[in-house]
Amino acid sequence: MKQKAYQFAFSVVPVVVIVAFLSTIFLANANPSFAASGKKKSSVVDKISAVDHNEARIKQLHEALKITDAQEELWKNLTQVMRQNAKDMDAINKDMAENTQTMNAVEHIKFHSQITEVHLDQVKKFIPPFETLYASMSDEQKKITDTTFRKERHGKHRRK
């Protein structure tokens, strides 16, 4: 049973890292062709933050995973990590937005390397409380959780 939880947690790691990395690029709007066009960012991009996205995600997951009253404390521990990770991402996105115009290509790549390292650290912080919550779930909840995370990996985010 514990081995299945580890397998699930480690299958989630690449998904979380990729989603977080792609959201950082999207939120920072670091598209060179967009910058070269001289167009201003849309107001929608300006208003989206990792914190806002994360809060919506927390609410959606709470409902989808059918978190019980008995699991609320475990859920709270997990959401604390998620919220801190989102705050950290917003800080990185702000730094990227402020400095991207003055970065050369090498600096830009190094910055993305730093972002990847931060994401990895965030995933490492996420796994223990997620694993604990997952272990407390009923078989039905685990099935829902597995399906939810598989859809994210193989659904709309899947490359063609």
C-alpha cells in the first residue's frame, strides 16, 4: 500500500513541476515574439497571480476530493504548503517581469534554471503532506484523486 502511495506521489512530481513551470512562463509573459511586437499585456494577464489561481485550485480540489471533517487538519497542512508555494511563485514572477527586459539570453536561461530548482523544492515540500492526506483517504477518494491527477497529466495539458 505504501509503495503505491510512493508511486503515485512520484508520478505527480513531474506534473506539478511542469504545470508550475509553464504557469510561471505564462504569468511572466516571457514570450519573445510578444515582447518584440510592442503590444501591451492584456489586463487579464496582469490580474492573474499564482495565489489567485492556487486559491481557486484549493477550492476545486477540496470539493472534488470530497475532503471529510476528519481530514480537514491534514487538508489544512497541505493547503499551507500550497499557499506558501504560490506566494513564492508570485515573488519569482514579479522578479521575472521586472528584470526580463534587461536580461540577456544566458541570464534568462539561468533564471529559468533557478525557477526549476524552486519548483523542485516546492514539490519536495508538497509530497509529505499530500502523502499523509492520501493515506487517510477512503478507496473512493483515492480513486477520485488518482483520476483527477491523471486527467491533469494526460488531459488538456498533454502535448501533441
